[in-house]
Amino acid sequence: MNNINAILGLFFANEDEMVYDKIRISEDLTEERENNLKMLSFKYLGPVFLTEMCNKGNPWNIDFIESALILQIQGSYNEKKFQSFFNINSSKETIDGVANLSAIIASPYTEDIKEIADELCEYILPALIQGKIVEENFLGDRFQYSKFIQRELSRGLNLLEFSLGSSRKVYWEEQRNYYCVGLIERIVSKYYNASNLFTFDKDNSLRKRSLEFIPSYYVMAILPDYYEKLIDETLKLFNVTTISPNLRLIQLHSHEKKVIYIEEYVVDKNIKKSYGVILVEETEEFNNSNKISFYKKNLRLLVDQNKDIQDIMFKINPNFSFKRWDTLSNESLNDLEANLDN
């Protein structure tokens, strides 16, 4: 067993949508914080905006979220023990319905995410589903489901803890080509906040075609802010208060479709600027696709060298309009949805 200082949590929703959780913490919590921790499972397992889409027959699932962690106050090195925060979700269809397992991990390392995701998908979740069938058949009326789930979640946490500390590798998936269907600009300061989406003009046929490959522009526009705030809320529940989360990556899928959102940021004079791109896998419908490294390079140019956003946007996708779609208020989001998601 590794002795790595980390935050570990597993949330399991069975086929009957009963939710169970197991969180490894090293301190006593107040009753209020314990209750708030229990609510995390619902926020990570199924955000309302995606759940509603699934109910409409459009089953998009969040597979992975990753955030970098930086100190808000230089010199508070006692909390720099965490370098990254990520959330991995796994779903499996059974004859009784769909079971979902979600893991949250704050680690002092960047971690080999694929190795941890494989353990979640190929060992921990199947052990929860298949183990229940085996023990229920063997024990009959003596089978205690809740105790079984808690035991398996504890075993799962032990496996995750043992796996932490492996250096990240490059996998073949990262060498695939992706097409950009949107760019998001986020600016946060003490006195001013902004969040804008750039994409195709509403009358552009590419805009309509891209809707076949993403949940919606409305959903993609709110995901970065939603998860960054959720990670910040999670860290504060664990009494980690001087570290600021900075979103790096979100992965979603629906059947064979895959969407990736990557983001780069810079903090200068207490102003945080973030730029991210919404990427779909290369298809015959879209030209001008590139590897993820191409998009990361241009996002870094945007945040590090103060390159003009119009110049970078032209490199990323020359078909984009320069219109900014505000994503902060409900009114502006409704306007975005009405114009871009039809």
C-alpha cells in the first residue's frame, strides 16, 4: 500500500438509482460537511443538464475531468501537496439497467490516468455488478447488499490508492486528429468576470452539422465553469482552501461519438485568463482537423504571448465567426441555445 497523501472518493449508482459512496479522509468532519460530501455523488454522477438530455433520448456521458491545482497565495506550501484533481466515470449496462461508478482523486502527481481508468472500468465496476449476483445466489436471504457494496467500495479505494504515483504515458489515442467546433474564453478577476463562446455563424451549415457530434452548444458552454466550481467546492469540503483549480480537460461520449474539451490558462496580476477548444473526432464531414498538440500549442500562444484572439481563431478554424456568445447569465445562455442549438 502506498503512503501517498491524496483525496479519494468512489460514488456508485446501481440499476435502481440508489447511490452509495465511500470517501477516504484523514480528519474528523462536522455534520454539515459530512452531509455536503454526500451530495457530491449526485453532482459528479449526473449533472442535471446532462440527465435531462438523456431523458430526451440523447445519452451523453461525462467520462473524465481533469484540473490542475495552483496556490492562490504564494508561500502556502502546506497545501501544495496536491498537484492535480481528476474525476473518472464509468457506466455499464446490465439486464436490470445501467450502473454507474465515479471516482474523484486529488493527487500530488499528474498520474497515469488511463491506468486508473482501466482499473475503474475493468475491475472495480464489474466486481460490484458481478459480485452482487454471485453472493446473492450463494447467500440467499442472508445477503446484505449495503454491506457488500461498502466492502467493495473500500477494496476499490485500496486499489486506487495503491496505483497512485505512476508516471503519465503517451497513448495512441492522443495522436488522433480532431476538428474544432468551438472556442471558449474565460476571464476571472476580483472586479470583472467574462465567459464567451466563439463558433460558426448561426447560418453556417458547419454549425448545424456539428450538432450531430456534440451534446449541444449550451451544454459545452457551461461545462468548464460548472466543473471548475464543483472541484473548488470539493476541495473546500476537505478543508483545502489555498489551492485554486484550473480546468485542463473534459471528455464526453455518446455511443461512438467522442468530444474533448482542452483548456490552457494564465494568471497575471490577479487576473486569470483561460482559453479552451471543443474538439470532435475527425470525420469525412469536416476538413482542417489537427492533433491535440496543435490546439494546445495555439492555446498557449494565446495565453502566454497575448496573441490576438482573431489570429489564433483563424489558425484553429478559419470558418468561425468573431461574434462573442456570452455564457454567464441565464438570459444570454437561453439566447445562445435558441440560436445555435436548432
